[in-house]
Amino acid sequence: MAALAGTRSERQGMTLILGIDPGSRITGYGVVRDTGRGCEYVASGCIRTGNGPLPERLQIVFRGVSEVIRLHGPVTMGIEQVFMAKNADSALKLGQARGAAIVAGVEAGLEISEYTATQVKQAIAGTGGADKQQVQMMVMHLLKLVQKPQIDASDALAIALCHAHHRQSLIPHGLAGAKRRGGRLRL
């Protein structure tokens, strides 16, 4: 008997998407279900690393993201790209936390796409200049949430919603399975 392609949720027209807002102290995560007609809230929260040495904090990010993946079973992940911060040390730590989250996704076999903060804001609020509170309010509206998620979790949900939007825009072109890296598609 031939095996069915894709996961059960993909066969039913639903895809679980993980959004990650990386940080060396707080990494936000958000999981949404893309039904093809919109997205539904599944889960969100924050992975808090504390004040320990950076290698230990990176391990906490890796393990935390791995646990979220194990618990919810997403098939794809969107993550925010590193922006150039005023402080080079902060940008390096952010990049390392982002790397730990990406490795967790790759280890779980997820398709991973990267988005700039401007792309996420544009997809969610309609303007790349939206502030965090505007994004948070739009996330609440789009996912029909009655309580405000923590700001890092809200940002992660926005990334997941942005990823869902980009995946939907690729489907009519037959590119939904393509890998997106740095704004370019790899087929």
C-alpha cells in the first residue's frame, strides 16, 4: 500500500506553522494553524534564558524551541532575520540565539523561512513602520484573541502569520514547497 504524502494536517488542508522571535534573553514563539482560509491560534509563549553564561542560554533556546516543536508538531517555521543593532555585541548574541533556534528547526526537519521585521510588519499591519503595539493589536484581531499575548510571543505570532501569508501567495505559482532564504527562493 502506498504511503500518503505529507502529514495528516497537510492532507486535510491545514498546516501548523511555528513563528520564532529570537532573543538571547527572551525568545518568543507562536504556533498557528493555516487552514487555507485563514489562521487559527494554537499556542504561544516565551522561552526565558535568565542571566547565565551565553552558551547555557543558547542551550536553553535550542531545548525550548525543540520542546515547542515536539509538543505541537509544526511542519514549517518562520524566523525573524537579524537586524543591524546599534550595539554590535547585542547583534552577535541575537544572531547566536537565532542560530540555536534554526538548528532546532532543522534537526526536526522543518522547512525554514526568514523574514525581516519590515516584511512582518507589512504583512500584519499593512505598513513596515508599524510599532510593536500596532502589530500586537493586529495579531489579536487576526487570531481573534481576547487577551494580549506577551510582546515577544505576539511578535512570534506575527512572524507565523507572515509566513502563512507568504506560503499562500506561493501556492498559485506552484512554489509552496520551495525553500526561502534571504528573500530568494531555492527550488
